[in-house]
Amino acid sequence: MTIFDEHYAVAPNISAGWLAAVRMLDGEPSYKAIHLVIRILDPTAEDPVIRAAAQQLIDDHNTKSKTNDEKPDIDTTRNTIFPASYARRTTGPAELTGYYRERYTKAGLLGFPDNKYGTYFGRVVAYPRADGDPPADQLTDTVRKLKAELKSGSNKSSRYEINIFNERKDTRSTSFPCLAHLSVHLHERKLHMQAIYRNEFLVGRAYGNYLGLGELQGYIAAQAGIEVGELLMTLGHVQLDSTKSPIRAMLKRLDG
């Protein structure tokens, strides 16, 4: 069962977490709010009915919208956080990083208009450092530290940080990156993660974001040889980027 109050929700999976956030924002007159917290107990699980409803909102919007106002589908957004198909072609985090970096160019992934300032996974595996220094591979480094910690048994639970926002690069007045930071926590041999968003769009981005984060969390846990724990979403500013009619119709259908 999903339990939520005005700005806090506990949900069994990413689909229920997304839906709880939509319900909360539907109760806001402006369809906007600050400081929403969504705790997802199993970030590797989905509800296919809710996912289909989330995708339908995107499809219906794009059918009616002008070309420059289209929203990316769920899998497109997911891939900016975790490229699952790339992960399946590689044998571990170092190889996945190299494979992604080879394609993380203006002639490749950065050539897409939505990616011109970068991608979230690009920041994970090629985080910009000071001029002249090579980019940081935060994915491989996080898995390495987790393995060392588990082997030592000293149980240092909160030293696994993954930066997305970069104060040198992100000086433009743009929407990237809405995801600012990831904190990874080791607790009772489970991998928990917190994602901090400065801004979130519930229709255009949120479901794909949650899916990608859950898959990234699952990948790190699998590479470290441990189970997946909770995913905590901390949303600084959140917007239900839709008109009321399609949202109310979707909620009515799901409530049966």
C-alpha cells in the first residue's frame, strides 16, 4: 500500500512512487510545490499499468503539442541516467565507462539537442575536473570502494557520493542538470541511494528518472555483490507539467 501525506510518500515501487507524487501535486492549485520526499522501498520494481498511464500522458501531450514542446518518452529519459543496453554489452563498470565515453561526443550522444549540455550518466562516468585533469569515473570508483568496505567489514556506510552538478560547467541559465547529487549508503549489506533534485517535471521526466535511478542503483549493488535497498527522492521544486483534464482522467482510470 502507498502511504502519503501532503509532501511525503512511502511507496512499494517506482510506479507507485511516481503516482503518489502526481496525486500530491494534483492537490496543489498551481500544480507546483516545494520539498517533496518520495521513499521507494523497491526501486527495481514497476507496475505496468501505471507505467503505461505515465507513457500515455507523454504520448497524448506530444500528439497535441508543437514540435519544440515535445516530451521525451520514458525510455529516452531513463537512458540519460542509466544506459541499460550498454550495460548488457559490457562486463563491468570500467568497461561500461569506456564504452559510454567513446560515444559521449558531439558526433554521438552529445549530438542530440536534448543532450547538448551533457547527460546524467555522462556526469557519473566522466565528471569534469579542473582544467587539464582527466574526468572522474565515479561509477567504477563507487563500486571499488563498496567492495573494499565489504571485504574489510568496517561498515563505513556513508562515504559514497556521486556528483552531477558541476560549479565550473553549470553556469548557464538552463534546466540541466535538474538532478544535482546522488548519495549511496551501505546498510546491513544493502545498497540504499538518495537522489537530490533541484527541479522535477512529473509528466515529462519523472517516471523515466525514477526508472533510470533504480536501474543504476541495481547495477551498482550487483557489481558490489549486495542487495538493493531503498531509493529516496528529495525534490526541491516539483511541477505537474500538464493541464488538469488529462491528469484527472488518468487518475479516474487508475482508480477504476
